[in-house]
Amino acid sequence: MSCHRSSRPAQYQSGAALVVALLIFALAAALMVGIQRDFTLTMQRGTNHFTEQQGWAYLRGAEALATVALRADRALDKQLPAPRDDLTEMWAAEATPYPLEGDGWLSGQLVDLQGRFNLNLLVSDLPDYDDDGDTGATIDPDTEGADVDLGDAQREDATRSAQTSQSNRDRDRLSPAKQIFIRLLQTLDGVEVSQAKALEIADAVADFMDADNQKRLNGAEDDAYRSATPPYRAANQPMASISELRAVTGITREIYTALAPFVTVWPSEGAKLNVLTASATVLRSLNGDGQLEPLSQEAGQQLVEAREQGQIVDVESFLATAAFSVDTEGLNGLLSESTDWFLLSATVEIAERELQLYSVLQRDGDSIVGRYRSRGEL
């Protein structure tokens, strides 16, 4: 009798080995995919970090160039009998993209911050209204408490006279800085702001920044902001960024977008408006004392043209133009022809990525000091 060895166990062993080999291969492939993914992410993070650091270095270089330009301008000003800053100087040159090694470019533009209206001026004066909220309405002592029957025409005349008198009192209570802001709001392109609305916004902005919690005639304090979603409180201090305007009642997105290029918060105090660098829109906000209407567009353009032709070289020659036919004494302390605060807007593009820097620079004598940097909004 003969026995034949079965081959089935060997087949089972080879099949099991094949399954194990496939499992090992699948596990190795999964590990390789994970390692490749982690390597790619790490490589991308490193590349992004390097690109950001390289871009930041270029932007700081643009800030250094701006500092050199402001120092050079300071040296030239010392040679003049009456130093001034206008749009013909080197720091005001139009931004020109500068090509970088490889594929990229760098651009920077200096702007005179004192050519814009300073929002913090709205709380630099005494409150515009009495502490008890009195609107200044008067009562005739001869008719107080008496039962006097006035005719309809007399009542209308009396009401009209009282309204006119009240309007005049309200105008007298407005500081020169607030009058400028009210007029500026009425000059914005793309959004219509009435004089009454401008008065409300001016009081609301002043209330948002002043230290007390007493509501002005058209203003808003904490009670107006607690009902917001989410609720918040008034800042009760000078603004550190123009973006804070968006938290003030009455400031819509459209108003903020149109107003932002013409206002600033630097310096926090002691600011004066440079009439030699202000835009036509800002120049239109400068009018006679008590005049809440802005200058016409034609008048604003004429002021710009007169400045370009050298007819306006200082505050005195500016106020002597035909645009100002009424008393401008209130403007004298708010205007200047020189500047100490500048804004650098620098942009760099590297590896198809764009980075931006906003830098506030103060010229303090011969020194240039960086006061604030931001990669987003001021």
C-alpha cells in the first residue's frame, strides 16, 4: 500500500503568505501616503512662512525708504524761511511699482495724515450743550403763565421765530471742528447726508468719545448701544482707529466707506489741518464761522487749482481767497501749512501672494518715529 503526500497544506501556506504580503504592502502604502501628505503640508507651511517673512522684510524696507525721504524733506525745509509741506515735495510723489528679483514687485505711497480731518478734535472742546440738556428755548416773561389767545398767524410767526432762534443758538454752540465735520459729511460722494443727519452723526461721534455719559441733543450714549446685538458701550475716550466709527450709531456702511479716506485719528491731540495737502473734498468742509453748508464743488476745485498755481502758500493766503467771504476766525487755530504725521501704504507681491503694510510715521524734529503698524485696516 502506498501513501501520497497531500499538497493542500503547502497551498494554504503560500496563500496566507500572499495575504500577509498584501496587508504589509497596503499598510506601507497608507503610511507613505500619510507621510507624503504631512511632508507636503510641512513644506507648504515652510514656504508660506518664508514668503511672509520675505514680504515683511520688503515692507520694512519700504518703511525705511519713507523715513529717508522724510528726513531729506526735513533738511530741505530748514533752508526755507517758512518751512511748509505741500504736494510738490518728494514724499508726495505718486507710487511706482518697483520690480523685485524673481517674480514680484514693491510699491509704497506716503500720505499726509494732517491733510485729513482729525476725529479726535470733536472732543477737544467743551460740551456743546448744557449739562441739564436745556435746548436754550426762551419764554416771554410777559406771557408766561398767562392765558393769552393768539391768532393762527401770530402762533405761526411765534413758532417760526422760536425755531429760527433755536437754530441760531444750536449753530453758535457748535465748535469750529464740529462745523468742519458736519460740512464734510455733506460732501461725500455716492451717499447723501442731509445737514440734519450730519448734525446727529457729529453729536453721536462726540458722545461716543467724550468721558461723560451725558447725552447731547442729537447724540447717543451707553443706553443706545446696550440694545445692540451684541450689546456694547461707548468708548468714552479718543479713537485709536477710524474703524471705531462703524460702532457709532448713525454711521452706515455706505457712510463709513465714503468718509474713511478723509478722516484720521492721528495725532490724538493738537492736530491741525494742512491746507496745502488736503483734498478738494476736505477743502470744501472749510467755510465761515456758523456756516454749516459746505463750499460748492466749483469752489473746492478752484482752491485746488489756486494751490497748484502757487497762489496759496500758507493759511493766510488760503483764507484770503474769494471762497471765504465771511468771518473765518474759528478756522485759524485749526489750520496749518506744515505736517508732522504721515501714513505709509506699502504693498508687495511675492510668489503670487500680496501683502500690505500701513505704517503711521511721526516726524519729531530730525527724527522719524514709527507710531503704529498694521497689516489690515487703520
